[in-house]
Amino acid sequence: MTTLFLTGATGYIGGSVALRLAEAGHRVRGLVRSAEAAAFLDARGMEPVLGSLDDTALLTREARCSDGVVHTASADHTASVHALIAGLAGSSKPLIHTSGASVVGDDARGQPSFGPVFDEDTPFAVDPRKQARRDIDLCVLAAATQGVRSAVICPSLVYGVGHGFKRNSVQIPFLVANARAQGEVQIVGQGLNVWSNVHLDDLVALYLLVLDQAPPGAFYFAENGEASFGDLGAAIATRLGLPGVVSLDPVVAAERWGVPRACFSLGSNSRVRAVRARRELGWAPRHRAVTDWVRDEMPVESPPSSPT
């Protein structure tokens, strides 16, 4: 049995990875911030570690005492990455860091992309507002020179229902919740912008492959298809029984939802191909198109009962 330390153990990605690792027979020690989250892990046979990403001494100690680390709590927290690397330096143990494909996102505001489709060998074009995230990725990859079997997984838009404490991802659930509140599906601009996507279960399978097989300093995109936000919006409207899709002026969207969400999560293009994971690890994602999942499988809550 190997002992793995996992940050974000009750998050959407991390919670699902943690459960799969436990099912595979690993001893999982998961970083949590609350008694409720600790009880959730404990009830599922995992060991909670109370703390936060700012507890750098704790992170270093847990990394040093583990057989490997899976870091899913944040793509943008520099101090935690340095602390984990310090705990693993010279050990040849794995460190898997979770990035995100908005790192190659543009500022298209709902317009189509005229730039490259990125794979692991394509030179990156990084918006200055995302350079800090890319710098963290590079720091993790460089840890290979310090005796760490480091790897970065960079998911595209992730969909599917989480298996852990947190059930929902970021992009599609936000559009759904906003549509329920507004009575219409709203997207940024014309919705011609395209994101690659990956089902959560396929992404979890990639984590296990990377943990077992990835060489030091490896970077992997995670995707299995792509869709425009206009098509995603139309699929959401069909699933919710709402009348079509409404385009928001990008400036209005940024005022309502904030610049990071409007410009990077929902208004950008992020087109990637997971060439290396398929070629090097034999990763074979199984799930079908995200628009099919939204139309046919996405959970739809029952509307509240009318007052009597």
C-alpha cells in the first residue's frame, strides 16, 4: 500500500481522484479545511489532514512522509507548490500538479479563434494575466532537476458529476445556474469561441496513469473533443426547456460576472489536443461529446413546489 497526500481532496477534481485512489488500494491523506470535510473523508476510509495551502510547513512535512503527492487544490498558489517540492526533493517520488487550459486562453470575447490549436509541443501563447499560472507549471516541471518525478496535468473544460464532496465543475454549472435565475441561457458575445473538453471520469483515469507511468518533467493536456459556447448554450436551453440563447455584450458580461469568468472561463478560446497522454500513456477517453451529455445526461433539479 502506498501513502499519497492529496490537496483539494474534497474538491470537484480532487475529490473524484481521491476516491478512485482509495478504491485502487492507496492510503489517501487529504488536505481539508473544515470538520465537515474531514468527516466526509473519514467516512470513506481516507485520512483527513486539517490545514490550508498557506500552511507550508505542514505541506512540506506531509509531502516528505508520503509516497507521492497529487495537488488539485489550486492552479495559482505559488507557495504551496514550493512547499510540496521542498518535501519531495531528492526522493524520486511523484508530484502531480493540476493546471488549467485557460492558461492558453485568448481574449476573444465570444469570437472564434484564429490562433493555433495547442498540443504539448506547440509553443505556448500566454496572456499576461495568466503568466503567473504558467510560471507555476514551469516550476513544477523544473522540479524534475531536483529529484522529483514531477508532472503537470492541464485539463480543458471538465464536465460530468463529481464523485466526492463537491459535485459541480466551474463553467457549465455556472451557465446553468445563471439560466435558471434569468429564465434564459446567456453567453458571452456571439458564443463562437471554442473550448476543448474532457469528461471527469476520463480525467480521473489520466491521473492514475500519470501517477504510475509519467516520466519526470512531463506535461499533459487533457481533452476529448471541443464545442463552442453557442452550442453549449443551445444544449443547456434544450435540457432546461428554455427558449434559446441570448448573447450578452462582453462588457456587460464582465460587469455582471467579473472579468476572469467572462473573459477567460466563458468568453475565450482554449483549443488543445492531448497528444502526449494518448501516445505515451495509452490514455483512451471513453465519453462522448459534451453537448450530448448536456442534452441527455446532465442532472436537472426539479423546480420548487408552488406555494399552497
